[in-house]
Amino acid sequence: MQAPTETGQPRTGTCRVCAGPVVQFLDLGRQPLSDHFIEPGEIGTEFTYDLLVGQCSACTMVQLLEEVPRERMFADAYPYRSSGSAVMREHFERTARDLLDGPLRGTDPFVVEIGCNDGVMLGTVRAAGVRHLGFEPSGQVARLAGDRGITVRNAFFEAATAAETRAQHGPADVVYAANTMCHIPYVESILKGVDALLAPDGVFVFEDPYLGDIVDKTSFDQIYDEHFFLFSAGSVRAMARHFGFDLVDVQRLPVHGGEVRYTLARAGVREPSAAVGELLAEEDARRLTDLTTLRRFAANVTRIRDDLTGLLRRLRAEGRRVVAYGATAKSATVTNFCGIGPDLVEFVCDSTPAKQHRLTPGRHIPVRPPAAFAEPYPDYALLFAWNHAEEIMRNEQAFRQAGGAWILYVPEVRVV
Ligand code: SAM
Ligand code: TMP
Ligand code: ZN
């Protein structure tokens, strides 16, 4: 097994929001594309990049220092299916209802979603008969959304495509994005596009993993090629102001290990809610974006890596069987940073057909359908999809009843 691969001297960069200086505080080593599940014949040909995390000294935005080209990540075969979790299906149905009862309740409203994936949110909007358009560059998932009757454009949302949408469909009351804004380094183009598209009193609503939760839980696996930014209320407010918007609302969400839903409006149009001031004050009080806090987080990451690899090596030495559950994009960071391959974890089960019978990126652990889990049950299951713990443990109760135990590494390495 290879040693973990820190890449050398800390680097500096230029902020993708404000062009300020970005100071590195964490090195997660050389990494493959997190969602590129490969055939055995592709071993040796994988694209890799340095997963380095830094912070802008000017606007506080936490971001990657190296950018992976978007066409490599969001290609035709992009395997992530948003509808793969019952909890997330419910979450997005509720989200759609809140938008329909709120900013979309006027006459002939129009909503544009950036990164609609398989249509998990827009399905409800469509059923309500409301005008909508989903932007989705990844071909296979875009086709799934189209098959559900959702209006989809198989393209990247950016300034040019947004302007075309405005010319063709008129202004949007809502632009919405879930788990997509943080994937996009070219924020200037996005916010110019939102500016071109949004009605004068329209809102731009987006939700992404929250830096506060990532630091609290040491969930370093929220950091990978696709997660270019780790947002906080402070950094999103700075980004909004930089491009002529105000941050007018924030809402903490329990999904995906802790997220925040941000609402932006054109500068001066809406009064920020009390929740914005409260979250900003909380971030200040806990010094969330101080470099000392981020460096402490980085030290905790190293500790978790050592605890996890120590546990897995001990279990192997004792002759125990360990498999993993959930071939998440997040787990590419864990396996490649910690050096976890098929010698420590026999296989990973995952319900996504496009991932099954392939190998995980970089460390090449076989991916099998969930049915393989019980044939027979292993002694331990490493839960890579820890953000879906409740749902998975509920569906797999028989594993524990058969004497199995789960291994978690967020917020600490522990066996439950
Ligand atoms: N919104 C869904 C959810 O929350 O489950 C999908 C999230 S998925 C992690 C991110 C999606 O954004 C991918 O389907 C990807 O193809 C898409 N995407 C990436 N860049 C985009 C862009 N510039 N415009 C529109 N979609 C984009
Ligand atoms: P995510 O954390 O990025 O949403 O990815 C979750 C992964 O876990 C995805 O590949 C689907 C998989 N999964 C299962 O295999 N079984 C399940 O019950 C759930 C909820 C997810
Ligand atoms: Zn900046």
C-alpha cells in the first residue's frame, strides 16, 4: 500500500471570488476524479490533481488551490443520481413546495435550476404546472430528467447560457441550485448570468455543505474536486456584495452532514432577515474563518486519518472482514488520502447502477450492488455514506442483528 501523498511546500493562489491572496492550510494529497468509477482496463490512465485547500485573506472564502476542468468532472457518464436517497427525495419535494408557496406564488412564475441532475426537485415543480428550466451538463442524468417530462437544457449554466434563457423565456422569479454552486469556481460568470436572468425582485437560492459543520465534524471528506468552495455566511455575503447582490436569508439544513441554504437578492431590494445577522455573529464568536481555526481543523484531519488506518490495519491483522457502504464521491478523499485500498476494505456496496461492477477512483476497491453485503455479512462495515446513516442503518438492520458493526470516522473514528 502506498503512503499517503502530501504534495510538498504550501502553495498560494488567487481567490476565484475577489482575486485576493489564497493561503493554503490543508494538503489532502494527489487525488483522482472523485466520481470517476473505472473499468479494470483504465488502471494507470486516471487523471489526478493536487487536493490543496486554502483561504482568501481578503474575503475569507475557503477554496481549492487547483481547479479540475469542468468537462472532466461533469461528463456524459457522471454517475451521481440525486434521487438515490429517500431522505433526499423528501427534502427536495419539501424544497419545491416551499418555493411554490413562496417566491413562485405569483402569476405565471418561472424557476431555473442550476444542476437539476435527474430532476429530483423539478419533478414537483413540473407536477404543479409551473414554468421551469433545468440546466444539467451531464448527459445521462439530464436524459433521466427529460424522461420525467422536465424541461432540461443539457448545458452548463454561465453568463452566456443564462442570457439566452432570459431572451427566450423572460425573467426568472427564482434561480435555485443545490449542491452545485460550491462546485463552480467561475462564480463571476454565474452571478453575471443570475443578474441577467433574475426578475428585479427575484431571488437566487442555493444550498451547499456548511464550513461550520465541516469544521465541527472534521468532515474532511466534504473536500474533493467537485467541492471547490466551502461556504460560510461571511464568505457568501462577501461574494454576494462583490457581484452586486445582498445575502438576505440563511437557513441551516440537516442534509448531507449539515448545509446552509443562502438566499441572495439584488443589492438594496430586500432587508436581510434576522437569521443572517445571527449566523454571522455566531461565525465571528467562534472565529470560524480564522486561519488558526482552519489549521486546527487540518490537524484533526491527520488525527482521524491515523485513527482510521490504525483501526483498519488492526482488524485486518485480526483476520476480520471489512467492507464499505456507499461509494460516495466523498470517499475518494478518504481512501486516497488515508491509503485505503482492497487490502483493507474488500469491496464497497452502492445502490447506483452506474457505479456497480467498477472500481473506486484511485484506490480501485470493487463496487458491488447492496445485495452483496449479506453474502455473507462482513464483520465490519465502513460507512462512507455517513450522511445517509439513518436511512442506510434502518434498511440494513439485519447486519447488526447478525453481529456486524459499523465503523464511522465523522466526527471521530468509532465502532457502533
Ligand atoms: N442538485 C442535485 C442535488 O442536490 O442532488 C445535483 C447535485 S450534483 C452533486 C451537481 C450537479 O451539478 C451535477 O449533476 C452536475 O452535472 C451539475 N453542474 C455542474 N456544473 C454546472 C453548471 N455550471 N450548470 C449547471 N449544472 C452544473
Ligand atoms: P452522497 O453522499 O453523495 O449522496 O452519495 C451517497 C452514495 O451512497 C450514492 O452513491 C448512493 C449510495 N447509497 C446507497 O448505496 N444506499 C443508500 O441507501 C443510500 C441512501 C445511498
Ligand atoms: Zn477572496
